[in-house]
Amino acid sequence: MSLTSTVKSIQDIMRKDAGVDGDAQRLSQLVWMLFLKIFDDRDQELELMDDDYVSIIPEKFQWRNWAADPEGITGDELSDFINNELFPTLKELDLSSADPRGHCVKDAFEDAYNYMKKGHLLRQVINKLNDIDFNSSDDRHAFGDLYEQLLRDLQAAGNSGEFYTPRAITQFIVDQINPQLGESILDPACGTGGFLTCAIEHLRSQVQTNAQRDQLQSAIHGVEKKPLPHLLCVTNMLLHGIEVPSQIRHDNTLARPLTSYGKSEKVDIVITNPPFGGTEDDGIESNFPSAFRTRDTADLFLLLILRLLKDKGRAALVLPDGTLFGEGVKTRLKEKLLSECNLHTIVRLPNGVFNPYTGIKTNLLFFEKGTPTKEVWYYEHPYPEGVKSYNKTKPIRIQEFDAEKAWWTKREENEHAWKVSIEDIKARNYNLDISNPHQEEVVHHDPDELLAQYDKQLQGIQEIRNQLKDILSEALTSK
């Protein structure tokens, strides 16, 4: 049976279980089992190579000892074992050993949950998973591709789409940032790990020795605060050959005071699609300097990136139009960005790239820390011929970026590209929402475009409200 058929049959089995509701729960259910099977396959490989190797998972709870036998425990006995023994043990794993694998397992299971109620259906799913050999590079690579499809399906269903960035976007950003072995790479809001998996594949092509292989293993860093995408990401790292993905932390990078991030935590490269359109928990903004306090997550992550980049470090991230034209805190933030970094490129994406999760227009910002910006190049990414918007059946494709890639090193103005001097940007009070001067302003009647314009106006109104609130607050405090 093909891997695609295997996964489809697993999903069909889960649909028969009343405890599993919707695509997100089905994927969550599948992933904790995948994690344990891949982890055990790797343990067995290490045991063959090292006679002294001992798995961090107690023997009774290793996949091979409770799940691998197709005639093993099933029904209520299996459900009771998983719910009352397996999960409690892994959630409270003994971390006295220095082995980072322990933290990896405990973090992965901290908020994991067994949704399936019927033990005999659970046994059927486990037996299907046992058909996949994750020590086979062919099986693992094929399943890695299939896993990407599962994540895309989750986005297309409109569930948890904020955790998944289209592969074309992650691939283009990594290609242009061009990470090298020896550089540290961070995604501070890594979701399911799309940027990091692209970076791994990019670095893997440079590996020729065991020492370089170790460099790759230690280069990848990610942080994700929500439990489902964290588990999805850790499993994604295992599928892509990161043997101990303990550097994928279950945490919130914004929950620490900005000044607490020291020199040892700085990195060479940040690639990310930070959450936008939402706000952080009460009190998070107090972790940031008073001039930049806001609850807008996109703004806070941009400020964090400026802190975490080493001198000459490179960054690329996805940001909404609202950051480009916003005022108040956003203006001060853009001034800081342009004075501390060379914001050399903004790729303006059309509507619908993140459909169906959001129709907000987005931009890709590329910058290098250490030298101030003198000019910003813009590239307006067009729809392919015959396409008016992206959707599930017509997503953005990596081939569409061939024109940007060809233009990148020999920059010249054309119908899609133009540059703006820092003097002009300052004269605009750091408004980076600059239209293509080579094309006439088009009046749009498309509902998504009109909604995006409406959203832009609402954000402007909110900025004014926030400014008035700050002024009133300062006036009352000073009395």
C-alpha cells in the first residue's frame, strides 16, 4: 500500500471514532503516535551503533514494546494503557539525565491528548503506522512530503491556518537569504516548521563531512507557544533528519523582557511569519521599551528580531500592509528598523496568498543588521497570467518567483520593480506603503480587495484611538 493510501486509511479509521472531531484533532492524534514511532525507530538505530546507548523513554513505554505487535493489546486495555500510563509517564518524564531527548519528549507531550475513545480503532491506526519504516530514507522522505500535504490540508480547511506558511513563500525566502553551514537560524514563531524545514534542505546540500552534519543539527532553532503546532513542528524536524529537536522550544518568545535576551542568544539569521491581526496577552507589552509598547504581535516580533540579530545578521519575514502604513508605535518601529538595518528589499504580495485563513495583503521584508538603510527596493509580485486570486486549487507556486530571483542580483527598475530613497521615506514619515509608480492606480471592485481597503482604514482609525489613549493617559498621570 502506498504512503498516501496508508494515511488516507488512517484518517478514515479515525472518522469512525466519536472522540475525534475535525481535521485539527485528527492530525493531532496522528502526530503524537508518529512522534513516538519515529523516536523509537531512531532509538533502535542508535542502539545498533552504540552498545551503551539507553533510550530516555522507559522500556515499557517504548513503541516497540506496546505498539509494534499487530496482535498486541487492544480495546479497553489499550485505551487504559495510553490514557492512564503512557501519557502520564511521558508528561512527567525524569529529566535528571543530561540527554536533551528527555526535554524534547516531555515538551512534545506537555499538551498532547489522546482523542480516540475506541481502543480497537486505535489498534487499527497503530498497525497502519507500523507499515512505515522511518529508518528507510525513502520512506522518511516520502512521508515528509506527505506530511507537508497534511499541513496544507489543515490550512485549506480553515483550521489552524495561521500555523502554516505556503511552501512557495518559505522556499523563496530561504533561497534569497541563502543560509550557510556554521550560521545559526531561528524562527521565533515557528508554527509547524515550514521555514526551518526549507532551511534544513538548503543546508543539507552543503554537507559533505560528519562535522558539517553536526553543524546542521545544531543550526536550527525554533519557538512556538501553542501546543498543537509545536508538536507538529517537532515531528516535522524528526522527519527531516533533526535527530534531537530539543532546540524547538514550547514557549512564547514575547513573554520575556526584551533586555533579558543576551549576546549568547543572538543568531545569524531570522526567518519567520509572525502572527498578525491579533493581540498578545495582557501585560506582554510591558516587556518592551515604553516607546514601542503595543499589543500588536507583528510589531512586537519585529522589535524582538532587531534585538536577536547579530551584527551583519540577516532577516526575512512576512508582514501585513498595516505595518507598512501604520503610525504611532509603528512609525517609531520603522524608524528604528531603517536606522539600525539595511532594509534592502520589500516584495509586495497580491491578495489571497494566505487564503482561506486571511485575505490581508502581505509583504516580504528582507534586511541586514548593522548599516542604516539608504534606499529600499520594491518588487510587486504579479498574479500569474489568467489568475485573479489564489485558492486551494491554485496556490502560489515557487516558479512564480523566478522573475524576482533573476532580478535580485542585477537590480534595475522595471514594470514590477522600483526603488525609494531614505530621504523620500523620511519625508513620508516612514510610511512604507508605496505604490508601484510604473502602473496606474487601479480601481478594484473585487470583494477581497475592498475588504482589504476597509481593513486598512480600520487599522488607521485604531492607531489614532491608541494615540489619543496614550495622550490622555500621560495627561492624567502627570497631574
